[in-house]
Amino acid sequence: MLNSLHRHMTNHLLCLLAGWVLTAPVFAQNTTVHVVSRTIEKTFNYKNGYEVNIEGEKADINIRTWDKKEIAVTITLLAKHPDKAVAERDIESLQYVAQRQKNNIYLRNFVHVPQNGKAVEAQLSATYTITLPQECPVYLKNHFGEAQVSNLNGRLKINGSFSKIGMENVQGIIEVQSKFGDIMGRKLNGDISMRTRRSDITLYDLKGRCNIEAAYGIVNLFASRDLLDLMVRGEQTDVYFHHPDPQWFGYSLTATHGKVVLPEKMRFSFQENLPDSKKVQFKPTREYYANVTISVNFGSIFVKK
């Protein structure tokens, strides 16, 4: 298992590095880099039924909330290059959209090189700071960047690749898809679904109902007593479930080509205990309890205090 974990982490890092190298110019370590920036600020009135749709490319996106019925957007476009003139030229190729289309606030950054124009040589990126009412739905796509979302209470949908995703104190309907981008969450509550590939997931103080499909990663879940239902399906994935009182929940655990490890004091029963297949069940003594269902293939399951 240690060897497979080492291979997973090595492949994970190599793929991340390869993605960055293929998409960004590389400057010598001791070279002075000039940074040219352009900042756009816009404010939109918010009405019930409005939503925010973001498409980021090499973007750091920060979404936060306030009590105003407004959506405030700050976009900073950045160009970096050892030659200041190149940075000043190339930042003109970094374009943005920030506009309302009916009930949709649409935000996007992209690179546009005019026909017969010179190829971009600078490192181009963008940062977004978006402040909105907590009930505003958010739909976010981001590639080769980072996203941080906090204090939403509505609907959040994220699709990321090569992009870290952070969420804190988010409630409601939460849908996340990620490839080659780790997910970190704190105080998530509601109807939560995640599908990941080569991405690690770490969730603290997890509540509500949660459904996770993970491939080639590590899943670490720290549950609250308010967790109502959990289902995890993993492919070449190790799953760790943490709670101060593990016997608070009912468990149905299946590991194919892996192992199931539980605290010593838990009186669990093996439904199947073969070298390449483990099936474990545990039911608390009280009548009503939340169920934890975890199934992994070529991975292991660990229940910990």
C-alpha cells in the first residue's frame, strides 16, 4: 500500500507540473520580472433569481458574501515578463467579460491574439474578487488556478482542472468536479456531491448528505454529528473517516484489493473476509442513526477517532 501511495503522489505531482509547464512561460530563477497589471471594477444590482457565472483561465478567484443587494466584482489582469515592453504588449491580449445577460452575471477572462499578431511571450493570469449576497447561486469553471468560496447559502457548482478548490462555511446544494486539483472544505452542510480524478479531498466538520466519487486520490473526511448520510465510491483511492465517537454512525464498508481498519473497541461484523475482498458492517445500538457507506477498489478504508 505504501508503494501504491508513493506512486500515486509521484504521478499526481508529475501531472500537475507537466500541466503548468505546458501552459506557462518559464523564466530563469535570478531574472528580474516586470509585472504589468490592469484592474477592472464593476457593480451589479442583485435581484432574486440572479446568478453569477465565472469562467476563469489561470485565475485566482475569491468569492465572499455581504448583506448588500449588490454584486461587486474586481478583476485584475496580470502580465509578467523580464522585458517590461513585452509585458505591456502582451497584457493587451488578455481580455475579459463582465456583464449582465438577463438574470446572469457573466464573468470571464481569456487570451485573444489578433490575426497576424505576435505570439504571447509573457505569463498571463487574472485575479477575481467577487462579493455577493449569500443566497446568490454561483457557477464556477476554473483551469490552472485557484478558487476560494466562503459563506454561501444557496447553490454552488464548481468545475475545475489543475485548480485548487477551497470552501468554508458553505451551505445548500454543492456540486464539485475536479481533475488534478485538490479540494479543501470546512463547515460544509447540505446536499453535497463531488466527482474527482487525481485530486485529494479533505473536508472538516462535514454535515448534511454527501456523495463522493473519487479516482486516484486520498479522501479525508472529518464528520460532525450532524452528518445525515455519506456515500463514497473510490477507485485506487484510500478513504479515511474521522469522528471522536466512531460508533455514532452505522457503517457498510467494502474494500476490494485493499483492507478495512476500524478502532479496536468497535464490535463490527465481517460479511466477507477474503484476501482480496473485505465487507464490514456495524450498527449502533440506538434506533436512528446516519449511515456511512464506503466502497473502494484497489484502495483501503480507515475509520479513526
